Amino acid sequence: MAIYITNDDVRNLLSMEAAVDVLDDLFRQEAAGLVENIPRKRRRFEGGGSGTLMGGVVLGSKAYGVRNSNHSLLHDTDTGALQAVIEPREVAWIRTGAASGVATKYMALDDARVVGCVGTGHQAVTQLRAMCAVRPISLIKVYSRSQERRDAFVKQMALDPAIDNPSIKIVTADSTEACLAGSQIVVAITNSRTPVFDGALLEPGTHVNAAGGNSYARCEVDDVTIRRSSVIAVDNLHQAKRECGELIAAADRGVFRWGQAVELHQVVSGQVAGRPSTDAITLFESQGIGTEDTACYAYLLRQARELGIGTELPF
């Protein structure tokens, strides 16, 4: 019988470390030809409502998942049987951070210890958890336009289990210049329509995760960042061409060619070097894709069945 897995269940079953491992495995499966992504489609209805549809097939995990705005369906690829109905909000939150974690694992300096985070909203939480999961982070600097929000976010994250460690210091920065100075990893996690920092501020060896935008109208990084990046990775090229606002705009202006971009599975599998040199600046443009959800759903199902978590459904 299929089971129902709630957002509360997801929080208990899917740690950031596990999510990073799940997505690492996903991208290795993709490199082996075992993955098919279903790009996100957004719909607005006459009554004013809206909906989202996305998903994918992950054959190595025997998983086919379809996500809409409120619920996701997970099917077994061997039998076609429905295995789980899952609330998707927490999965999307965790795997967004985990995707940046996988990119950082392969594209940042091995000894990167300082993170500069531009953005202090809910999504920034899992970004920082992921950075701490894959690198020996000792200092996190956060910046947003509101001093009040910066202060509140630092207090919140100082108590987060992933950050509440004597070896990790988290502080506010009063400008993007201060936030990026000395940062070996830079995270942009905003809903901005204009670049949130000057790419000229990036120091040699920096890795950038641009994770806030999944719409052609959003733009977190500038042309300078794109020009300076030796490697530009996306989680899915087809989807990036529809949703990655800064790369779409840069391509239209002739600053960037889509042939310069590589997919994250190529980096994870070693087909492309994620860090070609110590001084290289690297960029990961994250849109969030359906196969990432599906891989996490398959992991959640295994954990839920093993631990007896979830509600059995009458079908």
C-alpha cells in the first residue's frame, strides 16, 4: 500500500548530509544515462489561482515522481505502482540547499572556510547548512539590506544545530563589500531582479552559488561574475535556458554563450573539472529540478518504511 509522508515527517527523515549524498548519487546516475528530468511548468488559472508541475525519472532508484504545488506522487518504475504521496514543501527547501552543497563539494576550494551569504530569508538556512555539511566552515558572514533582518537571522542561525558549533562563527556584514571580502564561498539567495553584488569584488579562488532565482525575471549575479567564471554549472541546461534570468540576459547581450555552461552531473562524474585551478572563480546557477525532488522522495520512502513512519493509504 502507498503511504502518506508529511512535511513534519520529511524534517525528521531527511538531514542535510543525507540530502547531499542523495543528490550526489542522482547526478552520478544522470551521467550514466539513468535520469530524465521533467522541467517545471507554471500555470495561472482564470480564477486567480496558480499551480506548478515538475518531476522526473531516476531509474537507479526505481523512482518516478511528479510534483505539483501541494502534493507529490511517487511511483515505482518496475511496476508503475503508486508508492507514496508526499507533501513537497520541506523536500524542496532541503534539496535546494543540498544542490548547492553538491556543487560546492566539487567546485569550491577543498579548504574553503569562509562563507559570504547575501540574503537572509528562509531559503538561506538550508544553503548555510549545506555549506557546513561539505566544507570545514569556520566563519559565515551574512548581508541583506535590512539591519534588523540581518541581526535576527544571525541570532536564529547561531542556534541552528548545523551552525551551533564552537568552531563556527556567524556574523553580520554591513555591506556586500564586507560580506565578500575574504569569502571563499559566496551564496546569493534572494528574489532580486537586479544583481546583488559587484562581481569585481570576488577574490581569486571563490566559488559562487546563485540559488535564489528560477525565473527569467530574476537576476542575482552580474555580467562581471559571469565573465570571470572559469566554470559555469547548471543543474539542468534545458531548464536553465527557460528560467536562469542572468544567463538568459547575458546570452542575449552576447556576454555569455550557452555552450560555455556545463551540467552539474558532468562535474560530479568527473567529465568536467569543477575547479580547473586554485585561482579559478566558479559559478553554480541553481534552478531546482524535478529529478532532485524525485531522488529525495525515493530516499524518504525507504527511510519511512524502515522506521515505520508515514500513514498508510487505502490504495
